[in-house]
Amino acid sequence: MAGQTLFEKIWDKHVVVARDDGQTLLYIDRHLCHDGSINGFGQLRAAGRKVRRPRQTFATPDHYTPTHTSDLSTIEDPLAHEIATAIDKNCEEFGVTLFPWGDERQGIAHVVGPEQGITLPGITLVCGDSHTSTHGALGCISFGIGASEVAHVMATQAIWQRKPKTMRINIEGTLGFGITGKDVIIAIIREISAAGGTGHAIEYAGSAIREMSMEGRMTICNMTIEAGSRTGMVAPDDKTIEYVAGRPFAPEGEKWDQAVAYWRSLPSDDDATFDKDVTLDGGAIEPMVTWGNSPENAVGVGETLPDPAGEADKDKRAAMEAAYDYMDLKPGMPVTDITVDKVFIGACTNARIEDIRAAAEVAKGRKAVVQTLIVPGSGLVKKQAEAEGLDKIFIDAGMEWRLPGCSMCVGVNGDDLRPGERSASTSNRNFRGRQGPGSRTHLVSPAMAAAAAVTGRFTDVREMKQGN
Amino acid sequence: MEAFTTFTSHGIPVDIVNCDTDQIIPARFLRRKKTDADYPKFLFHDLRFDADGSEKPDFIYNKAPYRDGGIIVADLNWGCGSSRENAVYVLVANGIRAVIAPSFGDIHYNNCTKQGVLPVRLERKDCDTLRRQLHDEPGAEIAFDLEAQTVTGPDGAVYAFEIGAFDKEKLLQGLDDISLTEQYDSEFEAFEAKHQADHDWLY
């Protein structure tokens, strides 16, 4: 028998029912909810059902909470206020563990899950948010689901799925100085396209992934959905196990030993085969900047913007032309000529402590020339950053040190761009209007965003760091 | 959900590669209830309306007869991006019951099947042909027969499509997943007991 992949090993352990038609009822070990899961709770209540396994269900508000004040009564729109606060009564009514607003454990669901030890290697985890792919960095199967699926998981602790194909993306070699997980994933999406992973579960492998921190791996898995795949994973290793150890909801004592033994068995077998295998040279990746309205519209900071005439596919060419029009940019322009109006450092992509440190390293001793929001991913990230004095570095640089939440990634909580404004943003989507109607978003790493904040334009952060 | 058996309507060609769910319904409308009288207007809102609320006359969905169409024919990676099921509610609110595209965002595809909207994957060249026909002949009709798994284009050309037997059965009967899953309760209980025994550290 051929060897198995990481994905297949975990999948096989969670099959409740495998129908002849290829449909599988998959057991769900952990379900994460957020304020936007209100539709799922509503569907459950309308159907007169309960949460089947409330102890395996966790929630935290993130999408609709403000980042400039701890007072939720300041949310002016009554519908937004209802969503931001309904999570309290929903969790109480259904017996779900809540990290409520104001609790230091509150934050972005995809930061909180790993931080609390809710996310563990070898498990299945779902959440009503497409960036649930993040959790796979710990070596689990995690994917985003819609509201009806949220209600289904609440009611049944399982979900109907078809087994996806598998894809391995190898990042070989050593990443260059100043290159982060964010640059790697944007480079991958440029290479395979925004639909390159559709229908596949992706395993990231290769020496550059093995060498990468857990935070970097989470950033890569986070943006897997931007490559069309719902599930990104990295095989658990010593780094993973060390990361999980001692977290509040992680197993302890004898149970820990059992868990570790299982986790050690998970990496893909040497003779396992994947439906697709892609390899990129990690050493060739530059700091990346997106220029258009799809994450596949990306270039290295040293490049000029591409000419649509070079795109063979006529529909993609039309999309590029439309993106140039919307973004008010021209082919051939050097990336470093693009100026920005606002900078956002945060989101489930890049709001972990390593990200905040990377931004602080660049901000230290410099001054922001545009409005800059630094939004930690959780109360605990905020506390850690403050213990390291990073908040003071940002404040001294004229930047805004905010409260945890999704903030300017999603345009529903008051943090956004005005029409026509341009951002350097560490979030994950540069779609039209994503940061507010008419907004123009460029995706970058935290260090590149901080460099844009202090120079007012895209700048190769490697040159600034060498000057430090 | 409403069952889907056969459906015929005129088609709306949407010539946008990677048409993400933020384009289908911008995030600021996600807070609004499906019962909101304005809900249908949220479809393609920022592509359809200027900042002052006036319609952009060139956008396909603002043109007659496309604005009354019940079928979208799209391009690569339709519905990529966010998991928002609202991107399906807003189709249903406008009477759109089927989408044909060369590829779909995986989450959006699943969301469609939960709300009685039929997602149909066809070859990209066939999608291109259908969109061209819809541009050439506004109001041209497309017909679906889910049981037979066929799409009939305006010129009578018949295209076969694939759909999982499970999704097909649910759509044909308008079944909701939860009641279907409950039929497997004994399998669930047996699975969970063994899962817990094997992975006690999870509980």
C-alpha cells in the first residue's frame, strides 16, 4: 500500500460515514465561532435545536468590535451593535465557551484558537470564516464553512464533505534576509493563481517551511484560501509541539504524552503521493506587494507593474486592465513609486506577536508620515507586546496602538479607507471595496507595511533594516 | 430550502474573472436581514451603483432584460473569497436559481447547494460560448434539468454536467442537511465512542 499524506491520515480518523457516492460525514473535533456566526445560531434556534457538543465549541467576537474604544455602546449602527453583542447571549443560551469582549483572551478567532490550545495537531476544526485555513499550520485539517454548515456542525458535530484532492507546495532553499511567510504565500499565489488550489487540500513542505516559525506558517496557511483552497497544512514537528505545550486548552500529563505520540505519526509518509506537486525556490522570493484586485496580481518590490499585453488569457487581461483602472495605476510603474494614504498592520494574517515585533523593529526611532493602525490579534498579543515595550515604539512613531479585532481587514467595524484612498495592509484580500467602498488595498508583510508607514510609499524594507 | 428540479430563465453573462463574494455582496450589507426590502439591491452593489446611489448604466445587471434574469453565466473562480452565505441569499432574493462557471470558490459552491441554488461547472470554452450568446441575444434562455444533469443553451446545444449524488438528491428534494444527518445517529454515536477511546486527550 502506498504511503499516506498528512491530510489523508487525519481525514481517515474522522470519517463517521462514507457513502458510496463519495460523500463523507466527517467528525468535527473543534468548532470556533465569532460574532458573525450569528446566522448559524439563528438557524439553530429557528430549527429548535441545541449545540450537540458545547464543550468542543468556542467563541470570541472579532469582526464587528471597534478597535478604538472598549465601549461597545459606541457602535452607532443598531444592526452592527446587535451582531457584536448577540454572541454573549447566544453562547450563554447554548452553553458555548466564550472569550468575551474585554477578556484578555478575546481576539481574532484565528489568533485565539492556536493561542488557547484549542487548535491542536491531528484534529478537525471548522469556523464560519474562510480564513480558518490558518489553523492547519499546526498540522490539523481546518476549513471555513458557510452559515448553514455552521448550524449543521452546531447541531450534529459533523459535516458532509467530499474528500478534496491533495497538493504539495515545496518551498526549497533558504529564504533571503527579511523575507517572511507573507512574502512566500503571495509569491505562491502569483505562481499558481487565485484558483490554483481549488478543490485541493494543500500541504506546505520543503526546507524553508521547516525553518519557518509557527507564526510564519500560520500566515501562509491563512492565505491558502486566496489560492482557492480551503485547507492549508504543515506537518507537525518539534516546533509545533513546543508551541502547543502548556496552552490553556492543550492536553496535559499522560494525555499530553498520548497526544504527542499520535502527532509524531502524522507527517506524510516518504512514499505518499499528491495529486499535484509544485516547487518554488525560496531563495528567489523578494518582499512582495500586490497591485491589483486579486492576490495573484503581485510583484516583488524591485519590479515594475506588469503589462496586460503580456497576459495571454483575454479574460485575465481584461481583469488586469480593470484593476489598473480601479487602482489608478499604470503598467510599467516601479512599485516604489506608489504612495499610500493609510497603513494597517493586523488581521488574522499578520497580528501575532512576531508580526508586531517585525513592525516595531522598522518603526523604532522613525516617524509615520501617514495614519497607521497597529491592531494586535488578541488581548494576549497586546499584553505581550506591551510587556516588551512595543506599544511605546509605535506611539513614539506617531502610530495608533489599537484594541484586538479584525479591524481594517473587513470594512464592517468602522476601521476602513475612504473612497479612493490607498493602503499598505497586512490583511489578506485586495478585492475591490474590501476596506470600504472605493478602497485600494495593497497586501504586504508587517515589515513592508511599517516601511510604507514611515516613508509614505512602498520601500524595500531590507534596505532600511540594513541601515539600522 | 426550495427544491430544484428543472429551471428555465434568461441568462446574465458576468464577464469577471475571480468575481469574489465581496463583489457579489459587499461586507457592509452582511448585517442586514434577508427580509429587508432593500436586500435585492445588495447584489453586485458596488459594481451596479455609483457612490450617490445612481445606477451605472453599463453594468450588465442594470440592463434590460438581463436585470430580470434567473441564471448567471460567469468566468473562472466565481464566488472566491469570503465564506459569507449572504452571497447566495442575495442571488435567491433576486430570483437567481443557478450559476454556470468554469470554476467556483469551494465554500461558495457548498453554500449554493444549501440554499437551493444550482452551481454548474462547465468547460471554460462552453462558458465563453454561452456568455457570448447571451450578449448577442439579450433575453436568450438557458434550461436546466437536474435529474438528467443537463444544461440546454440558447441555440439548443446540450451540455452535460457533473454533480455529486448527495448534493443532487438534496437539491431535487429540497432537503436540509441536518435531518439527513440525523438518519446516521447510530453511526455517529459508535464513531464518537471509539474516537474518544482512541483520542482521550481531545476530551
